[in-house]
Amino acid sequence: MASTSSTTGGFEYAPAPESRSIVDIKPSYGLFVDGDFVDGQGSSFKTINPATEETLAEVAEASEADVDLAVRAARRAFRGWSRMSGRERAKYLFRIARIIQERGRELAVLESIDNGKPIKESRDVDVPIVAAHFFYYAGWADKLEYAGLGANPRPLGVAGQVIPWNFPLLMLAWKVAPALACGNTVVLKPAETTPLTALLFAEICQQADLPPGVVNIVTGAGATGQAIVAHPDVDKVAFTGSTEVGKAIARTVAGSDKRVTLELGGKAANIVFDDAPIDQAVEGIVSGIFFNQGHVCCAGSRLLVQESVADEVLARLKRRMGTLRVGDPLDKNTDIGAINSSEQLARIRELSDVGEAEGAERWAPACDLPSSGFWFPPTVFTGVTQAHRIAREEVFGPVLSVLTFRTPAEAVEKANNTPYGLSAGVWTEKGSRILHMASQLRAGVVWANTFNKFDPASPFGGFKESGYGREGGRQGLAAYLQGGDL
Amino acid sequence: MAASRIDVRKTYKLYIGGAFPRSESGHSYEVTDSKGRFVANAALASRKDVRDAVVAARKAFGPWSARTAYNRGQILYRIAEVMEDRRPQFEEAVRQSEGASAAAARAQVDAAVDRLVWYAGWADKLAQVIGNANPVAGPFFNHTAPEPTGVVGVLAPQSSSLLGLVSVVAPVIVTGNVAVVVSSYARPLPAVTFAEVLATSDVPGGVVNILTGDAAVLGPWLASHMDVNAIDLCGVAGSPDLATSLEVAAADNLTRVRRAPDAEPDWSAEPGLAPMTAFVEQKTVWHPIGI
């Protein structure tokens, strides 16, 4: 693979690859059902390294019958798990948290290989927050009656959980930790392009001696996910992914008693006022859209910059983009890794081409991209109007659309002019304006003078078509308890 | 010849945007008392009335949600005051609609007024009960608090014409939402009288819009309306197929759904938080801490 790119404003770096020898990838993987790895009854599919296109492993594609077995195992385990004292359940979660820390480097390297994200992100963001999530919810397991969700909080039963490929292990943690803490058992499906860390997590459950059936992991694609969502013995559906699939899930569960949490798409506005600390704002814009290759549902994909500082912000943004290093995800100096799949790359290319065709001006720094694998340079579009597709649709890639505004009211109007409502950013030195904007923005998470911060204690989730329910914090418990009133 | 005075009868109309229009369709339907005797013609709301009501509600949402919680609580209390003043009228309406005894009708009205007072007090307390500060692992101020979901469609219960109605409307508006309500089809008259109370209780026009008509006809338009943020399906309790089709329609823009119960609940029970929390969004705000 080519070393990290040489770019206009950057330093030359020698390659600094993280060793992948810490990870032992098996040639093939079965399903994790009832505490054991078993062969699936369906076919199998390949998972590849998106940075090299090499095949990493053959993974079982769970059939409807496989899903049924997993749900049955979860149902059998529910009786014991839900009746176990919270204090004892907590200890299992603490064990899992500790093993995640102990095997943190292995998890980070495997995540970067399977997903394409830079090792500095999987190592410093994903895996530490994963462990923190299990620690946080472990502590809740024996304190549920103090959560303000009723005097006798009861779990829901079997949770069916379907997660995306952008933060494979982190989304697993967001789903599994609160479910288990509340006494539910789970059947989880990782995304078809990123199953490997979930399967390693299954091994971690074995190492923790978690009772069989409490966590079941079934790999597969959309049909497998649909089988989980539609299974009559699933009491709770938790999904993170596209708004389109989220709507399909809402239709599927209609008329049932299933409880649902949906974390869907976004088109967040990142609003920069003329009094903002420009250098900090530029860092926030960069992390807002280029973190994780822009494969982030809450990405700050629409930059709204006040007209009076637009030229200055753009000039500094372009200079900063020129220093971003695109390349080998395992290189410790890499800022932007590989696009997760050829399908996603095609979508990013298509929408970017549409952006140009509709009249927006495209710019990307000079960038040597590796010859194999899936890559897209950090890209900014200026001259974008609210009607442009790149201002309305989720690109889910390192592509920023820039719009301008004159007054705070105009910024609010433009920011809220989207069917989505997941997140928003505000940059200004004026405290009263921050609080005004925070109250006006129809979004579930507002980052003021920061962006893309995540913490297990901090509830996360959307307004409008970004979904419903919250994950994280005390609110995240409500989604897994009967009568959870939050 | 004894001069007997002829009653001046009331025309029962819709309540949209603070005004009392007839149905745009020009249609009305016969409302009878519990024994089947004609009482009045009620306006039969149409799809276009739903549309007009949603427009009025959306217009009212910004200012209503921006009111202080204290002020919203004051206004809900004011509704209770005005209703208390008109208790004999409501008792008669409930007795006539539901066939209740005078004592039972009085109990319903008492409970409805008391429920408004109960909800009025929640206005400035809910955020303290269901919101929280979040101790994140970093130098950040971080808190989470509820905000209204927006325009809420409310299919009001079919049996409990007043207490049930008040019990589904109050939680929606006290949290800062605005409502488009479809009243009980067979027992709509207490809802129209309630609208007259709203109109004289400092509730801004458009915050509550009340349509008399058929939930089975109007529900699909409300559930599928792209500018409706949430819907309470209580009014189709006992019709699971209809409830399912409304939930499917709501999925097109991820309208939040409060599912219909199997049967109308006991409205005299204390409601708990669920009727309010079904129609709020939790918003989390981060800011760095530094010098």
C-alpha cells in the first residue's frame, strides 16, 4: 500500500504502521448461539479489508431458522438472567469491560482492518468508549430502582438488535450494555461488511463466562436483520442505520407490542458565527465531517458560516484539509482511512457528481490515494444552496457542503430545514447566543464549541426522521425497561 | 295563550386556529343522546379540515413552545378555572352524551377539572424529573432536557367524552406541543363545549384544534401527514386492524406513535408520566469547560 499521502501543507511522515500480528483472523466464522459458535444453515459471505480489498474471512449468513434458534436461546436464557440479582449481572458486565480493555489493541486493530477506520480512532475513540459503556451500564444493573423509571423496573425480554458498519463495536456496546444491565437477553446482528469485532466480542463473552444465550450474535445482511425484527418472540427492537430501513422497521412492528428504538440518518448543520474562535471552529468542522471518513450519522455535513467570515473560514479550512493524511488505516499518522465498501464509495461519488452537476463548486486537496481499496479524498463544496441534493441527502462520506447566512434567525431556519434532526453544532463566543441556538435547533444532540463528542453518560438520539428513543445515560435505560417513561 | 319561549340552539362547529368554522366540506352529522334521541347536528370534519388544522397547529407551535413552562402551567390552570365555572353545562353534556347519572356526570366533570390542575403543575417540573446533568469523562458541561415533539395528532377516546378527552389533550399541550384532536364520533358535543372553554382561557389559537368526526376517516390523513410529528391512537382502541394501519401510515415520516390500548383505560386512575413523555424529545447539549 502507498504510504500516507504527501500533501501541500503537511509534513512528510515515515510510515508508522501498527502491527496486525496481534490479531488472529480465522478463515471462517459461524454464528454465536447459546454460548457456542455453530454452523449456520444458510450460505456464507466474505468480509473484506476495504483498504486492500483482500478477503479476511468467510462468515455465515444466518437464515430465518438460524435467527429462530438464536431467539429461542435468548428466550431460554432470559429466565435466569432476568432473575439474577442486579449485583451479579453487574459483575458480568464489569468483567466484559475489563476484558475489552485487556484486549483493547487487538480489538482496535481488527476494527481498523475490517472497517477501514484509522487506527488512531479505533484505538483512542471507539474501543475506550466501548469499555466505558460496559462500565457505565454495569453500575446501573443493581440500581435500576433508583433510575426514576418506576418502583419495580422489569426488563422487556429478548432484544433484537441490528447495527451498522460505521462504528461496529461501539454500536454493539451501545446496544448490548444497557440491554444486559436491565436484565434482557439479546440477539444482535452486526453489519455484513463489518462482522469481525462482534464475533471477537462473542469470544469475550465466553471468556467472561457469561451464561449461554444471554448474548447471541448472528451475522448476515438485510434478510437476517428483517428476520430478527419480525420474529414474534422478540420484545424489543433496537436499530441503528439508514432512515429508509428505520421506516421499514416501523412498518414491520406496527400492531405488535414490540418496543422500538431507532437511530437513523442525519444532515447536521455546523453553524459558525462571526465571533467564533476561527481556528477552533476549523478543527471542529474538520472533526465534524472527516472523523471516521464522514461515515457518521451525526456528521456535521452542512457547514453554515456567517457571511462576514465565510472567506476566512474557508481559506483556513482548505489549508487544514491539505494537512489531512489519507491512507493506510493501520498507520498511526493516518487521519482518513478507507471508505467502508465499494457500494458506499459509489454512493459518495454519485452524490458528489450530482453536487457538481447542480452547480456547486467542488474542491479537494491534492491527494495520492492508494491504488487498491476504496478511497475518497476530503472534499468541500461551496456555493451550495438548500435545494442541492448534497445539502439535503446524507452522503455518509468525507464531503462537506458549505452554505452561508447573515442573521441568527436565518441560521436557525436553514439548520432546521431538513427532515432529519440528529445533531447540530454551534460556534460562537457569546454564551446567550449558544443557549438560544441550542433551544432553537431541532436536534437531539447540540455540540456548542465542540463536535462529535460521545460518552456513555450522555444520551444520544434524534428528532424527526433521525429516529426515536435515546441511547446512553439514564435515558438509555428506559428503552430496555417496562414502563420506561423517558 | 301562554307565551313559551323557544330555545336558541347552539350550532356545534369545529375549532381551528382559535376560530369556530363549519366543516370545509359543508357536511354535518346527527348527534343523538344515549337513548338515540336527536340532540344536534355536529360538523363532520373532512381531510381538508385536518389539513387546515395542521397548518394552524404548526403556526402556533413556535410561540407556544417558546412560552415559559410557568406560563403554560398558568394557562392550563386557567382552563381548569373556566371549566369549573361552567360545570353545570359540562355535567349536562356528559349526562346527555354518555347516559350517565347526574352524580356520575358530576364526578366525571370534577375529575376532568382536577386533571387539568394536576397537569398544570407538571409544566415546570417535568424537565426536573426526566432531565438530568450528565457527568461525562471530560471537561464538558453536558445536560439533557425534554423538549416538545411538535404537532401531535390526538384521536380522543370514543367513550369518555370529557374526562378522557381532557386526559389526552392536557399532557400534549402542557409539554409545549400543539394538538389536532379528533373528538369522539358519537359523543362529540362535550368536546365542542371544551373548545369554547379553551377559546376563553388564554390558550393561543391553534394550540388546540378540535375536529368532530370519524377517527377511522380522519385518522389516516393525520397519521400520514408529513407535518405531524406524533399521534395518539387512543381513539381507535378496540380496533386493532385500524390501529395497525395508522401505525404503518405514521412510519412514512417516523411520526411518533402512542399505541392504542386494547380497550379504553380507566380514566379516573392517576395517569403517570407516560402521557407526557410519549410526546417529548430529549435534547443533549455539550459545551467545553475552560478558562
